[in-house]
Amino acid sequence: MNSPWSGSSFAACGAKNILKLDANEVAEARRILEKYKLRVTDIASPLFKVDWPDAPKSRFSPKGAKFNADFTYGQQGEVLERSIALAKAFNTDRVRCFDFWRLDDPAPYRAAINAKLFEAANTAGKQGITLILENEYACNTATGAEAAQTLAGVQSPSLMLNWDPGNAAGRGETPYPGAYNLLPKNRIGHCHCKDIAKIADAKDEPAWAAMGAGVIDWVGQFTRAQARRLSLRGEPGNPLARRRHTGRIDSSKLGGNERGIA
């Protein structure tokens, strides 16, 4: 398992989604990473961040490209293949994925969605890659309780959880200790770090906050995570979460005025 704060996820390069980088851009990105001794923990792919076919269109489905990713459901096989190739190029064994845009009632589609996740995880696993499913507040797996249910329904050793306490809080769930205690710890493969102003079921975008300035018990979460050696990182696209990130946790900073990531 990756060590805590040992690297960063890779989602985009400038204004370009990572999946659309050409060979020269990949080589340049690798050169920069090697120059500064940085390690990529996972490819932050947009895999399955699309509408589930034959279901009602999700109200969270964006009108345009989000994070410069405009792939359709029919292109998800290509997204998976490209993500696996990039994982190998950047010397990581993990690719982030999602559980499709959130439906008001996913129950009629849950078995088929689980089958798709299982199929993709096994495809990745055959190439030595683990999919890490992010609990995303705008997707069907958003909370810790939902993550536990999804993991129970997809029994593949190549599918783990990308635990995001902030997203769980954005659905009105207390992420730590409540939701965290529901999760199978041996299937947490990564963790996003960001804070939130209040725990509430957000109708739209949750009210994000700087690490330590919100209401999530990150001191408790960090303590438990360090004990289990989980991989934690700041959230791409959320500059508040990346404050003073130098690649390690300094828990002494979490209790004082300069609360956050050291």
C-alpha cells in the first residue's frame, strides 16, 4: 500500500485532461516529476463519471466538459485502457474511478452498475492495476455508508475505495468517526483531503473550506489513517485543500492557529 503523503494524484496538465496528453506531453510531465523527486500515487481518471445508460439523466450531469473530460459512456472502455497505460507510464498501480452521476433512485440499476465496476476492476487487475472508487457527492456512491454497500456488492480484489471525507460530509454524513467506522479498512486504497464549512446534504456544490478550518475531525482521521498507513492527498482542483503541502503530515500543526497540512 502507498505510504501516506508520498506523492500526488495526476488529473490534468495545465488545461488538458491527463487522458488527452500526447507522448511528448507525457515525457515532459515525467521529466518534471523526476526533476523534483515527485511520485504519482494514482491516475485521477474520470472513468465512469458519466450518466448510466437507460436511466433518467442525472441532475448532476454537467452540460459541458468537467475538468476538461468530455468522454461518453460508449468511450469508457477507451478511458480505462488509456488510464491503465498512463498508470504504467507514471509508475503507479492505481487508477481513480467513479460510480456514475447520481440518480434519485439507483436501485433498479445497482446490480448492473456493480457488474460494470466488477468487469472494469478485473480488466485492470489483469494488468496489475487497482481501481480506486471515489465516493463523490455527485455520484451514486457518495457517503461512507454507500461506499460500504458498493464495496460489498463488488467483491473484486482490484477495486478499492478512494475515501473522501469531504464528499461524505457534503451529503450530510459525519465522515469521522461515524462513516469511517462503516468502511472495510482493508479496502481503503487512498484518501482525499479537504474540509467543509458544515455537514449538510448540499443541493449543489458543498461549501468547501481550508484544511482544519472546517468541521471534519481531521486530527482523528489522520491519527487512524497513520496507524493503518493509508495514502492521503490534497484534492486536485481544490486549492484550499492543498495549502502548505510538502509531502508529510505534521500533526502538531493541526491543533494550533496554523491548522492544515504541513
